[in-house]
Amino acid sequence: MSNDKIEVLRTELDEVNIKLLELINKRAEVVQEIGKIKGKQGVNRFDPVRERSMLDHIAEHNEGPFETSTLQHIFKQIFKASLELQEEDNSKALLVSRKKHPENTIVDVKGEKIGAGTQNLVMGPCAVESYEQVYTVAKAMKERGLRLLRGGAFKPRTSPYDFQGLGLEGLKILKRVADELDMAVISEIVNPADVELAVEYIDVIQIGARNMQNFELLKAAGSVKKPVLLKRGLAATIEEFIHAAEYIISKGNDQIMLCERGIRTYEKATRNTLDISAVPILKQETHLPVLVDVTHSTGRRDLLLPTAKAALAIGADAVMAEVHPDPAVALSDSAQQMNIEQFNSFIDELQSSGLYKGKVMK
């Protein structure tokens, strides 16, 4: 008789569980609708005042047998799951999200396909100093089959007294060298007003770490038909980085490359801390190519090769590094740039490692 009673109660319990399930899912649907409205309004989805109010409301209506603290703990888990559901819906809505666009975006830079499965190397001086300096580096690159030339014409520096770059004259030098050697130019633009002018001279607009959340610059870069290389901010989370890219794509430009360049931590052994795990995370969360800048992440010439190997091994689409004919006299970042001999050794080591899946001439 007692066993029959247990079975009856268990059946009743199963029915209650189904009702709870239906109510929890109904609650989730309401939460999703609230999330959509908040998203359109630009309002933070987490509202601690509202959560506190709901917990107090639960306490007022609890008649047992569960303790109020137990029920509040259960509802906190429901609240947490609801917030995660809203965030998942938001990530699905992002244009840069892989959930929105499952296929990899391939960025075409004058015939160099980035994100197509092969890997690339982006090299060049930290700052454009002269035609001779840029040509010397570019010629060494071209002899090794590399066509993606980086160089800074506008240099946002920590100190206002440091070399700030040659500006427009630097862009003209880059274009002249690129035209002579059939190369593609990647250079940083720091002012939204300069974007329209810059596209006449460069093939890729770089937005540097200090400008990752310069929203007017992001929108300006998104409004032109040029690929954009977006670097992660000095202390930016991956979520903030992804949303910065969303500013660009929301204006119609989907030719975006993301660049992990190290983030600021308490560690002083390197200039920044290379977040190597960001590469697979960004490739999982977005459909955009991902590069790694080994120069600015480490700030150390002796670490360029091992970090480049790590970047390629973990799946980076390209590696960036700096080269100067004579780093000792460079006007910026002399300690982290390779000379031509070191550059050639760097290429040889990457080739012999078997990690680099790109075209390089012996």
C-alpha cells in the first residue's frame, strides 16, 4: 500500500516538474523580449536594483517549507541563466558574430587573401622615417616573397615630445615604395577627418590600440571601401574588442581584420602580455581573420620568433613584426625591431619550423 502511495506522489511530482519547466521557459521568453527592448534602448541588461526587488518580493510571499535563503539562491541561478540567455541573443545579433555568419570572412589586400586558410606575414618599420629606410626594408621583404608592408606615418606616442611621425609625407613615401615594388600598404590613421585622404595612399586602414574605442574613427573607417586592421585596446576585454569591430561593420564595411597585440597587466618582463588564447576565442566568436602583433605584445626582439611560432601554432591568420635597416638609430621602438639580417633569420626559422603555412621565397 505504501509503495502505491509513493508512486502516486511521484506521478504528482512529475506533473509539478513539467509545470515548473513550462513556467521557467515561459519566463525565459519574457526575459528575451525584455532583452530585445533593452538592446534597442542601449540599456544595460543587468539591473541590480530590479534583481534585489524580485528577491525581496519572493521573500515576502514565501510560506515554506523552503527557507527564504534557499529559494533566493534558486532564483539567483534562474536570474543568472536569464541574463546569459539575453547575452547569447545579443551575440547572435552582432554582424561580426560567427552565429550570424558561419563562414570565414576572407579579406583581399591587393591579391593577398587573409583568412583563406593560408598564413601571411605583415612586416615593416615601426615608423616611416625616410624613403630610403622604407625602400630598404620593403626590398628585403619582396625578396622573400612578402607583399604586406606596414609602416607608421601617424604615431600616437605616450609622450608628446616623442617622434609623432611624418604624417601625410609618410603616407606618400609608403605609396611610392609600394607602387615601385608591387606591395600593399598598412598604416595607422588616428583622426576620422584623415580617413578619406588616407585611402588614396594606403590599402589597409589600421586602427591602433589607443584608438580601439575612438567610435567616430571606427565609424569613419566603416564608411569607406578599404580593409581595416583593428588592434585590441591596451586593457580591452575580448567583448569590448568585438563590439569595436561591430562599429565598423555596422557602417557597411565587412573587410575587417582583428589584431591581438598584447594587453597591459602587472607583468613587467614584456612590454605587454600577449593573450594568445584570444586567437581561438576570436575565431570562435567572430568570422573575421585574426592577426598577432608579436612586436608590440613583447617589446623584445629576442621574443619575436617564439611568440610568432605560438601565434601560428594556435591558428593566427597572420603575424605582424617590425623591421628597420638599423634599429639602433630608429626614431621609435628601437629595442623591438629586427634588422635585415635578423629578419631573414626570422623567416628562415619560421619556414623550418613547419608552422608557417604561407608563401615565402628561399
